[in-house]
Amino acid sequence: MKKIFNIKNASHWRQLIQWLFLGWCLFLGVQFALFVRHFESKGQLDYFPRPPGVEGFLPIGSLVSLKTWLFTGHFDTVHPAALVLFLTFLAMALLTRKSFCSFVCPVGTASEVGWKLGQKLFGRNFRIWRGFDLFFQFIKYALLFFFAKLILFGMPVVALKEFLAAPYWAIADIKMLHFFTNMSTTSMIVITSLSLLSVVYKNFWCRYLCPYGALLGLLSMFSPFKITRNLDKCIDCGSCSRSCPSLIDVQHKVRVNSPECTGCLTCVSNCPEKGALDMAFWKKPISRFAFIVLVLVVFGGGVLTGMLTDHWQTSLSYRDYQRLVPMASRLGH
């Protein structure tokens, strides 16, 4: 049992938190599906409350909401939790590095399962040639630039307001659900391919294609927390570099400021020499468990703030959903 879960191993605690968040996301997804089915059946099936947490899967709309809020002061009431969660994830990146990716994101959890399975199957994970690796990493930043240019610089305030007031935005979460429940052949092929690539290459989607991770990574470079190596205590064994899921050469850095660092603490947990490698606040080493608690506090604080300020539950009524849900299959085509 100790091999499976060691209470002194910070990486094991992170993985436990990952799985708890994944379980919670699946629970929210099932509850939301039951909520939608009630309206699709015209009230014949039991009613389940709509979980606002599903709005965390609406990052593009959240970016629209953010710009609208900054330019007009209007906090979207249709999907308020989407903006609350988006702001929370940005705060996590600024304070606790890209911890959203390593602690909270269900895609990150699935990717980690994939490459660990690959290690079992092949005895190792493969690496793309350095030149191609750098080129492929550029793709997620190109995608980020595309969405930023389209929304932050390309959409005037009038267009933003029209988008947030449109029926399509009102049922964006339902369209997202239908993407998974009524998946097209093309979508299935793409997702299967990405899943298989994640078995062979560590975190293929996260490393090369995720614009959300690219944004959080850039913000995380301003975080006061960084993995820091003590040169006097380091024995140059290379365990940190070999264990890093983000393929960062930790062994040859004094402070890790890479946008790829997710603050997962894997390198720290695998370091055999006490005090040689730590998570540090500015340059002062802190307990790895204190960092984990801080990650949870920032996330929980963001969600709680949204709830206490009435920016969590949608303003859409039961009657609104009676009218909107039947339209979901027609809107956006």
C-alpha cells in the first residue's frame, strides 16, 4: 500500500487530488446530462439541478466574457461561473504556476494516465527530435494568438455584447455536452489519435496543442514560486530531469522559469538529496505540502468568491431552458 500511496510523497498527494477532481468532473458531467435530458424529454424524465461547474469547459466564451467585463463592467449572468473559473485558473497560474494543469485539469490527468501506460507497455516514453519538438510547441502558442487576436483585438464591444446575448451562448454548455454524447466520426478519430499519441509521447496534447495551457504557462512565468536547485547540495544524479513530465532539464537550471513547468512537484519528490531541490517562494524554499495547500486555497477561494458575490448560478430560468434546449441541435449549424 505504501508503494501505491506514500503520505510523505507530495507527488502522491497531487495525484490523489487529480483523481478527485477528475471524479468530480465526471459527476458534474453526468448530472448535467440528466439535467438536459429532462428538457429533451419535455419533462417526462426526472429533473436534476444544473451544476454551474460545467461552465469551466467554456474557455472561448470565458475570454469573451472577460473582455466584456473589463471594457463595460458587465459580468455575464448567463454563464457567470465560466468567467469565475477562468479568472480562478488565471490566478492559479500567476500565484502557483501552471498548477491548474497538474492538479485540476481532467485532460491533464488523462494524459498522465496515457504516458504512464506507455511506460508500462514500452519500458519508456519516446521523444520527438529537438527541432520538431520546438516547432510543435509553437503550435499551441499560434492557436493562443489566433483566439486572442480574434476576441481581444478583433471583436468590438458591440459584437461581444451580441454574442453574450445570443441563444447560442445560452446553450454553449449543451452544445459542448452534445459534442461528447453525439460525437462525429471525425471527432472520434481525432480524439483517439491524440490519446494514442499521448501514450507514446508524454502529454502530447498539453505540450503541443493546448492554447489554454499556453496562456497559463506564459502567466506562470510571473509566479513568485519556482522550482529551485541548491548547487551546494545537488549531487548531479539527474533524477529531476528524468522524472519531469514536461521534459524540462531541471538538473542544469538553478531556477525553473519555463512556461512548461506545471508545479507538479514530481522532480522534487524524486530528488534523493534532501534540500537539493525545492519549490521556493522567490528564493526561500517552502514545504511542498504548503504549496499543495496553497493551490487548493487559491482554487477554492476563487469558487467561493464567485458564489458569495452571486456570480455562480445562471440567470436562465426553467422556462428559458424549456425553450432553448430543443433549439440546441439547430443552432450553430
